[in-house]
Amino acid sequence: MTRIKKILLDESEMPRQWYNLTPDLLSPLNPPLGPGGKPITPEMLAPVFPMNLIEQEVSQDRWIDIPEEIRNILVQWRPSPLVRAYELEEALGTPAKIYYKNESVSPAGSHKPNTAIAQAWYNKQFGIKRLTTETGAGQWGTALSYAGALLGLEVKVFMVRVSFDQKPFRKLMMQTWGGKCIASPSTETQAGRNILEKYPDTPGSLGIAISEAIEAAVTDPTGQTRYSLGSVLNHVMLHQTIIGLEAKKQLAKVGIKKPDVVIGCCGGGSNFAGLAFPFIYDKVNGADIQVIGAEPFSCPTLTKAPFVYDHGDVAEMTPLLPMYSLGHNFIPAPIHAGGLRYHGMAPLVSAALKDGLMEAQAIHQSECFEAGLLFSKTEGIIPAPETTHAIASAIREAKKAKEEGKEKVILFNFSGHGLMDLVGYDKYMTGQLSDYEYPESEIASNLAKLKGYPLPK
Amino acid sequence: MTRIKKILLDESEMPRQWYNLTPDLLSPLNPPLGPGGKPITPEMLAPVFPMNLIEQEVSQDRWIDIPEEIRNILVQWRPSPLVRAYELEEALGTPAKIYYKNESVSPAGSHKPNTAIAQAWYNKQFGIKRLTTETGAGQWGTALSYAGALLGLEVKVFMVRVSFDQKPFRKLMMQTWGGKCIASPSTETQAGRNILEKYPDTPGSLGIAISEAIEAAVTDPTGQTRYSLGSVLNHVMLHQTIIGLEAKKQLAKVGIKKPDVVIGCCGGGSNFAGLAFPFIYDKVNGADIQVIGAEPFSCPTLTKAPFVYDHGDVAEMTPLLPMYSLGHNFIPAPIHAGGLRYHGMAPLVSAALKDGLMEAQAIHQSECFEAGLLFSKTEGIIPAPETTHAIASAIREAKKAKEEGKEKVILFNFSGHGLMDLVGYDKYMTGQLSDYEYPESEIASNLAKLKGYPLPK
């Protein structure tokens, strides 16, 4: 057989259903809790999300159909290629076979459009005309703007002011797709005005931006605006599982029954879940697969945080979610993988870790950028700083395979390209980057503030 | 048959030969001329290019094998998808079927790596260790840096100072791949030092950068450095024909024997030639195909310039080339499609126009950016400013097809994405862009400076 670099699927082979991990968890998912510690009901979420997405959020169904109209848009870039990293393997001298799922091929450059398109479509079906959201580094805001353009929905993105100022190109991407990008805090919401009155020069935060985006959605008097979130929630994980479902078909095409190791980087959890959950399904059903979530050493949610109930945001606007959390007041160091700077973790990913269905690795950013440079010079594509965490983890496993002399199959998610994030590489190459490690005591004192919160089972 | 968005080829279906238009021209190609108006011999080029590429430059062979080692690298992104622009067609309400060849999927984001990889490989085969080149907007410098990384060659890029200062991300892309990017004029060459002495604050020019890159190559005492050019030359056109050869196979897969219209944007000519030449081959053999080169109104080489002998560069370092030229002193307006700001045109493209094998359209940049925005909001991908010229031309033809009620097949080259060039979109959207049109008199007075040059047949 001749060497094949990219394993492709025809559009007709694209999965027709998403996979929901919920019914396959070893212990039932703890519900989100509202005021007074009572479980949130679907009706309570109705002002924020359309009911069709709320149904997906709470669904116990293992398989959920992907509407044909959504599939017709996803084919603008899907199925994405599964690529054999021959050149990286050669540079490492490893007997391991390394494969990566290339999600950077989407118009927005990452996996985010998988759920942005789906969410925009369900909102439109429900009669919604406008979406609001927040964005930190900018990946999610661009993905939702792209989805809004395709589906004819207005999109308003509250972008953390410091990023808004430092990353003008992200804003321009959103605007090119017709998205409206506003620096947060803004004068458009009460939450924003309150903050600006107190702190006129604030750089903003994701917590504030979330507050503004939710307020802008729920206060629209026409009732035709909803809020959209790019990670953490169950329905977001669901929409991303198309990644892993495709990867399974692609591995089968080259005669691989199962990978030995599956790796994704973890911020809120969505690209990791997208690749890993379909393989965790196999694991639950007896397959021997090592599943690794790779996170920054400076934001060690999976490796150092407890499993608790906590808010998803700094402003305590969201329900309490059952998850590993460093505490919602935790402020991660300003590493360049902005998408991984999150204090919590998706409840479904948290449940998988708690159930022992996955493990976690924390990696310093210098090791990650070194991995990103090696990848760029071998496989060609410059990875997003977030993605370099998965690459660094894959390289660790490939080196281990070399030591053990084992021909392991390692699969990781190449979640996005780094063309909009080259400043991080520059700082790494010019020796301006530091690695961060939080003292245990600081994490502990931050977590102490959760005292009195209910505990998940 | 269900709707198929992207027509893919397996890697095993990737072409194994490039197509050389030279033997199929209706009149023989005029040779490049050196000092005294005498034809340049291969030996005279030897200090600048390796002999294996010089052989390709002067080859009369119609088909030239693509070495397997080059094919093994090209598959990092090739075959590229041929995409049916359903969403764009719908927005236009046209009966035309619009297809685009998506060359933006390469790691560098454009078609340039098709020849960068080939040139780097041939240089390496010839024992060369280092490549020098110049870059204006930055696309070519990034592509050659990527190729250098993959093949283990040092790459030094002389980047026009004004771009070097205005486009720091292009420089960072090159550095991430290990390329050395230097602002031109520099103190590294005699040519650069001379200019700096006279004009210490010069913004630089492509002409100066070419002079420096050639000097840096030919003065290396080890003899292991050569110069590399990203467009204009015959061997560059050759390497790009893989684009059109793939497109033919892909159209055949959906039962299309030939497109009615083939379109590419024209700067130096390489992406146009890459798509169009294999179809011009069919045209020479009797097929009824309209082939259109789309150029900026502000740099109307194909539509307003004469067919002459002229230098390829401002500094008069290159041989005289037989081409349509606005005169090598022509300074195009600062439009955002930097890659199309070139006074001349590849000799092979010029010959095709002179032989009546293609036609040309000049389009203002405002029409192009409008086309680029419509494309972004329908097909999803944000196009490079250069590429928007091909899109605008395709939209013109699709509207014509609507008026005529004809179900034409329109094929264009999507030569690159615009993620590194969003400033142009911003200026267009905020009303800061002007369209430029040169008075005929200015073009004429510029061309008058070519008096006394030999004339091509």
C-alpha cells in the first residue's frame, strides 16, 4: 500500500447523528442548581436559550439526529481530514503512529463552528433573530459571526476590552462576517454601565462580558434575542462529537480498530469532548483506550482542582454547575492559550474524569510552544497556542512509545491554527515567555470562598 | 444524486506530471535577452538558479514528471478541494454553476507553496543549502519559509521595509517556520548599503529587495546559495499547473466535460496560469472555453499595456522579458491586493494573451471587496484581496449567465485566504477606500522610457 497522508471522508459519509455521553456515564450527571440550591428547570432557561437547545441540554438520548440543513452547511469544510503525522513521527524517531484530526480547516480556523452553526440554526428554527455572546481571545466570537452570516441572524459579541484593543484582527474577522463586536464593559447594558461608573479604565473580564451578553439577550423587548455559549454546556459538547465520530470512520479506513491514546486540549472542554467522547463510548463498552485531557500548568483545573458545584462565571450569573473548578474567582496567568484560561470544566468532561474514563496532564507553555514550532516545521501548519497543548501531550506519549518500543496509535485533536496568534510564538522565540505555577495555598484560599455551596454526588 | 459541496480527489489521484504550455503556444516564445540584446543562455543563469530548474525554465517538453519526494510533501494539503459555490449561486440567483478551486488550504494560505516546495526540493537536489528571495506583501516569503522548514534549507527573505513595518504578522509567520526576514534595504548587501547611504529613510521597494536577494545569492563564496522567485518565470507557471490538472479531474467526477469560463486573478501570473493553462491546452485542441485574467483597474497590465521587452524589476537587474508591461518604472497605486501590484506579466501568460488564448478584465478594488464580502457571507471563507478580483469577475459572468438564461459552468481559482489582510476589508467597510485609474497619458509617458529596447516578435 502506498503512503497516505490525509484520510478523507466523502460528504455522504459524514455522521448523521451526534453522540450524547450523558446516558453512558457511570454515575448520573448532577443537575445544574439555581437559587436556593434547587435544580434548574428547562423553563428557567427559556429566556436565555431556545427550547430546542434546552431539550438537547437535558437529553438522555444517546444519539441525536443532525438536521439535514445543518449538514448542508457543515460540508463547507467537513468532514475534516484525519492526517497521519509522518513528518513529526520521523523527527521524533518514534515507532508510534500519530494521527491528528485537522479542525483548523473551518472558515473560522477552529472547531468552534461545529456548534456555532448548529446553535444558530436551532435558534433560527425557534424564531430567534439575534444572538448575543461574549468572547475572550476571539475564537468563539468569530465562529458565531460566521454562523450568523450563513444563517441570516444578527450577532452581537461582547469582547473583553483588553483583547478588543490588543487583537484588532479578531474584531475585523467578526465584522467581515457582519458580526457586531463591542468592547466590554460597554454602555449598552446596565451591567456594563455599573462597572464603567465604578472603574472607567477597567480592562474588562470574561465574567463581565458574560453578564452583558446575557442581559442584552434577556432584556430585548421583542423576545427575539437569545444568548449563545461556545463551550461548557452539554449541547455544545454534543455538537462537537462529530469530530470523534468522523475520526473513528477514518481510522477504520486504514484498518485501525481503535487508537491506543486519544488526546485533546482542555479549556472549557469542547474540542476535547468532541474528539474524545465517541472513544469514551467504546471505552465504556470495554475498549482499552487511554484518554488524555491536556491543560495548562498555569490553569490546572483537571489536575489540581476539586469536583464541586461552582458558577461558570466570575459574576455569579450562571447556575451552579457540577465540575472541577479552581473557584470562579480564580484569575489564570496571562498565558497565550487564551482559550484554555478557564477556572472550570464542562460538567460532562468533569464527570468523565470523576468516573475514571479519562486522565489529565498539565503542561507548561514553554514546552507547548516548543512542540508547536516542531509541528510547524514538520507537518507545516502553525498551531493555535491552545492546540500546542495537545501536540505537546502527543509528543510525550510518542516519546514514551519510543522508550517502550511500542507501535502505539496516538490520535489528537488539532483544534485550530495559530495565524491570528503569532505574537505568542514571537515571545517564545525571543525568550520573553515565563512558565507559571500557582502555589497550592493560593488555589486553596480561592476554593475556600466556595464554602457553603452544595456539593455534587 | 444528493448535493455535493466539495469534490475531493484521493492522494493517489494527484497528478504525476506538470503541464508546460510552451510547446502549445501558437507562436514560439520569445527568449529572454541579456546585455546587448542577446538571448540569455542557461549558463548565464547558473549563478542565480540551480541547473535543474534552469532546464525546466527552457524546456519544450509538454509534460514534466513531478518527483515522488515532492508529491509526498504536496499531500500535506493537496489535492485541494474543488468546491461548488451553492450559497453564492443562490445569493446571485444565477443559473450558472460556479466552482472554485480552494488553494487557501495550504499551510501558508495560498497557492504559493506549490512552487515553493518544488523549488526548494530542486535546489536541495542540486546541493544548495540556502535560498534568498524578496517579498512585498509577504505571501511568497511565508511560502518559501515553509518550504525551507520542510526541506531543511535556510531561507533569507528581503521584505520591503514599508511592509516589514506594517505587516509584522507576516514576518512572524516566516520566523515561526525558521525563515530569516530582513527589512530591505538592509546593510547586508552592497545594493542595500548604497541605497541607505543616499536615502536613509526610504520605505524600500520590490525592485530594491530583488537586487538585494540576487546579490546575497550570487556573492556567497561557498556557492551554495541560490535565488528563488515566486512568479513570472516559466518554471513557476509549470509548478502551478497542478491546480488546473486537478480541477479537470474533479470536474470530470461530477460529469462536467469542460467549464465554459475559467477565471484567475493576475499579478505576476502564477495562480492564473496554474488553473488556466491546462484548460488552454484543451482550447488549443478545439474546446470552446472562455479564459479570463482578472486584474486591478489600477494596474492594468493585460488591458492597457503593450507587448514589449522589459525588465522584470525596477532596478533593471533581470534580463529583458517578452511581456505585456506598463514599464518597469510604473508605480501602482497602493491598493490592498499587494500581490497584483506588478508592472509586467509572466511571459507565458503574455504569450497566451497575444495568441488570443485568453482575455482580460480590469476591475476596481471597491467592486472586488464587495465581492469578497458577499463570498465571505455565503461560502464562508474570507478571501485574500488578490483573490477577490477572481471572485468579482466570476460574479460578473454569473450575472451575465442570468441575463442570458444560460446554465454556464464557471470555474475560478480561490488563490488564498485573507486572514492576514483584514485591514483592507476594514477600510472598505468604513468607506476609506478609493478606486484608482491612471490617465492614459501617464502610462504612455512611462512606456516612452522603453524607447530603444528591442521588440518581441
